[in-house]
Amino acid sequence: MSSQPESPHDHGLVEGANGGIQPGGYYGRGIPYLPINGYPGKLIAIEGTDGVGRSTQIQLLREWLEVKGYGVVETGWTRSPLMQPTIELAKSSNTLNKLTFVLLYATDFADRLEKEIIPALKAGFVVLTDRYIFTALARAGVRGVDRPWLRTLYGFAIAPHLVFYLKIDVETLIGRVLESRGMDFWESGMDLKHGDDIYDSFRAYQNKLLREYSSMADEFHFRVVDARRSVVHIQDELRRQVGAFLEP
Amino acid sequence: MTFSLLHATDFADRLLYKIIPPLKAGMIVLADRYAYTAFTRDVTRGVDRQWVRELYSFAVKPDLALYFRVPIDVSVDRLLARRVKLKFYEAGMDLGWSSNPVESFRLFQGKVLEEYDRIVGEYELGVVDATGSITQQQRVVRDLVARHVESADTTREIPSEQSA
């Protein structure tokens, strides 16, 4: 359905080495009615697969930043008041397919971007986001959704100032998930119908996700953090890098 | 943005459940509004023109798309004559252009009509003059549809949702 882009390079995200994308600016065509240039806030994304320890790290990072005097706002995937009930409802029924799944996530993200992230950046807050668009790109990519289309879709997202990718191997991840809350349907990619065995499905699905994240590391300037280490170790590294960025 | 994306989600759901299956079965699908509505309405709300077109690139291109064109005054008169209460979003009240619903409707739908004029050529919409009587309009529509149905190649391949 799409007509010709106005020029070969003006649509979607720049792929590969995206040296042209400014942190704090829009990745792609952006939101025309919300110019965001020169906002004083900083956007820091913590990415990583399920069970990697993101929320613990964010909580610790938040406390540390607040003690240092920064205003901190937290946001997380599917937490928008507009979309959360709808997403939960859709997940509990069997009517979702990969396309509507992608679009529901994008709607949730757009809501939080407009209502939480952009106002907080405007007001000079440090915005910590528990997952960012890379989660959506990874999940949809694994499900076979067209990658260039996904990048164009998320062209309204803001490029974070820092993206930390908490990297883990699937063996360590399995151990952690089983020790805590166990494997769930969606985190195991059971919708992909790899088979009835949740363990095998989890392993295959998370492996694919990890590959997907790794393939985005260069494209989106991930700062890769080894998430197999202790909570304190990881936190030290995050604080060192965030500190160096905020107070050079 | 959320307005645009929610509609796209709803559209995707209808496309996959209500439009593609009957097309595969060789049936004729009549769609009351299509992606063109998003191209005009969302852009009027300030969404990027190119972005919304690419967003809907998963849509099936219709074999025939008809645009019923009517001047804004006729549109307002018709709605008011039926004493319809103008809907909040239909009148673009969310944009805050006017606190008077009729005035807001006029401003908002006026912009929407400008966007339609833009896409008529871009997407080769068949324009039907909607100021005429229902009988006159229906005659034009039947003529256009008949030409298409009779010339339609019923063996063509139906694109799947992954043609994005």
C-alpha cells in the first residue's frame, strides 16, 4: 500500500552503523506535533531478556540517582494505563496474531512516550525505562515480522542517551527463571508452536531472542553488560557508566 | 499517535479475520472506510504523512476504492438536518481548535477533505460526486463496480499479511 518514499534515505531508522541518529532525538520521522529538540532530560534504557535482573538494577540505580539529587522517572513495557488492560485481555484470549501483537505494543509505547517520557525529558528528569523498543523489535523479529517495517513503525521513538543491554546466556537464564517464578506461556514463546514441552520451547525461544538482541547491539549502540555476575557487580558498572555520562 | 496506532491495530485484526479469508475464498469484500481514512484523519491530527502510509503497508490494496466527495457545507448541513449530535472525535474536539462542536467539525473535516484530495491521485481513488441523490450515486457506483467485477482476474494471488 505504501507509496514511494520521498527519498531513499528518509524513511525508518537508519540501519547498520547509524551514526546519524542523535541521542535524545527521534529515530525516524518522529511525531511532527511534538518537537523534542533541546530537552534537558536524559533517557536511559535497560534492556535484556526476561529474568535477567532488570527491575532490581533499575531500583538500585534509581535510589543512587535520587541520593545524588536527580529527579527520576521510571517507565516499563506495557505499563500504560490506556493499554495494559487491553494487552492482558488479548494475551488471555486466542485472538492475537503477530501483527496485532506488534501494534498493541506500539500503541502502549506511544502512550507512555507522549504522556510520561517526553514530559519528563522536557522537565529535566532522568527517565529509566525498563525495556525499550528493542524488546518489541526482538520479539517481533523472532516471530517473522518484517524488520524494515518494524523499524519504520518505531520511527516515532526517541533514541536513548544510553542503552544498557544486560546480556546473559540461556543456561544461566534457565537456572534463574526456574529458581524464581518458573516459565510462563509467553516468555517460553509457546505461541510459536515449537512443541508442547515448555522447557524445550523456552530454550529455543530465548536462544532466538538472544541472537536477535545481539544483532541489534551495533545498530543501536548497546552498552553490553555481563548479567551473569552478581547484582552488586552489575550495579557498580551501571553506576560508573551513568555517572560518567551525567557528570563528565 | 495512540489514536492512529489503535485504529491500525483494529484494522489489522479485521484484515486478518474479516477481509483476507473471504478474499481467499473468492468473495467480494465491501469495506466501509479503509486505510485511506487513516491517511487523512491521522495526518490531520498531526501524524507524519509518510509514516502512516508505511504503517499500513501490510494492508491489501483494494481492487477498487471509491471516494464519495462532498463539500464541507453539504456535510455539515446533512448532519445537522438529521439533528445528529456531532461525535467528539469526529468533530476533532480533541484538537482544541474550537469549543463549538459545529465549528470544530467544520475546521477538522475541512482539513480531512484537503487530505482526501491529496490521496485521490496518489491511490487512484474513484471519485463519486456525493452531492447527488442516492439513486444517482448508486447508478455511478454500480457502473464502476460492474466494470471491475466483470474484468476481475479471479485467479490472482492474495498477498498474506507478511507482504509488509
